Amino acid sequence: MTFKLFLQYALPHRFLSRLVYWGTRWTLAPWKNWLIGTVVRNYQVDMAEAAQPDPRAYPHFNAFFTRTLKPGARQADSSPSALLSPADGRISQAGPIVDGRIFQAKGQDYTAAELLGGDAAAAAPYRNGRFVTVYLSPRDYHRVHMPLQGTLRETVHVPGRIFSVAPFAVEAIPRLFARNERLVCHFDGEHGPFVVVMVGAILVSSVATVWDGLVIPPYAPSIRRKSFEGQHITLERFAEMARFNMGSTVIMLLPEGMAELDALQPQQPVRVGQRLGQLHQTTAPTG
């Protein structure tokens, strides 16, 4: 085990996350300007596409990190049957779910049921479906958008570890995405159900949704489910659905027969609204 990997197990993740959570919201100008400037330089962040291109204008680091983009900076694929990328980042893995198992990296996989909080019934529609995993680095736009239109049915806050989701950790830590803290969002769409999972990461595991505000933190000692049945929360394709308050990973699950994925390759860069595949021209059964 490398020292870098050893630290993933040894560091006090929750304590460090609390420190970083508050540090990224500290409004002291020298501090926040230094922190923002460091990330912009080291990760070559393109501020020209931001609605506020001046890094010093942000009140704190988290405001910069969750910055909005200029109108038109991202466009949805023009085909209404295109499956859209929910996030900027790079493809970690994508492909078929084989008998309920999802490929993480060479020699590593996990089950859809584990990812969804141990819910075998919720995982059943995805047993032989498709998945896409997108990794967001510190340079990326950190708002998550809808891959297709959907009505929110339920969210599940699954507590867990907060290992790094950088490639070195994904390749080495067994079942990482099924162990990290995450928010599972179940949607019903025209073509059937689908899931968007936002996986937390080391330093800050923090997710806010457009329908519920800040969901993570607070830390949950056990799985928390929240039903939205009957509330008619329908989000249009390409609409913003959530944001990460620090970097992480988005995993999308689709049932068998809903769509065919394009030839997506590991480490392939993607942007919000980019086509990832093609929906089949069938509708979900009713009744």
C-alpha cells in the first residue's frame, strides 16, 4: 500500500471535512482570494465562461466553487432523444451493468443494490441496465444537471466514508462508490425510471439540491429516505438539479432497454449537456 493510499484510511475524514467546510466559507479577503487564486492557477480554471469572471468578486471560496456560468456556456444536445451528460468532468467508467454489478476499475466492482443503500428492490430495474460514472475535478463546473426529464420520486441519503474519488483511489479502494457518503435521487421519466447518485469525497462531502437546499451535511448516522410522491417535482431535461460544494463523482443508472450508450472511454472529457447515448423510442408501460 502506498503512503498516499494509507492516508485515505488513516486520516480523520470527518474532522478534516468540518474544518474545510468552514474554511471554504470564510469571507476574510486575503484568505479567500489566496485560496481561489491557487485553485484557478493550479487547475487552469477557465473563468471566461463564468457569469462572474473576476475571482476576487466571490464572497468566499465555496461561492467560487459553485459558480454559475454565462448564458449559453453549456448547451444541450439538439436531439430530444439524446441522453445528456449530467456534469462536467471525465468519464471514469461507463457501460453495461452485468447481473447487478457495476464496474469501478480494473479488479474492482460493486453492486447496484449497494450503491442504492442496500435496497435490492430499487436496484432490480437496473440489473442488466447501463451506467455512466463522471468524475469532477477541482477545475470543473460543479453543478449537476438532468440527463433527461424526470419526476422526483425519492431521495436516499446514505452515510459512509468519504474517501477521495480521484483515479488513484478508485483503482485501489474496493467498492469505493458504494462506501462513500452519497445522495441517491430516484426519478421517473417518460422512458422509465432512472437514478442519479451524487457521491461525496474527502475533505467536504456536501450536496445541495434545487428542491431541498443543503442535504449533506448534516451527517446522517443511518440511511435517511425522503419521499416526494405526489409533490409533482418535475425537472426538465438539462435543468440544474443539484450542486457539489466540493469535488466528487456523479453516477447515473438506466434500466435495461432505455438507451444505448455511445463509445465512451475512461478519462474522456465531457461537459454538461453533451450527448452520452441515445434513448430508445419507446415509452414506459403504464398501469
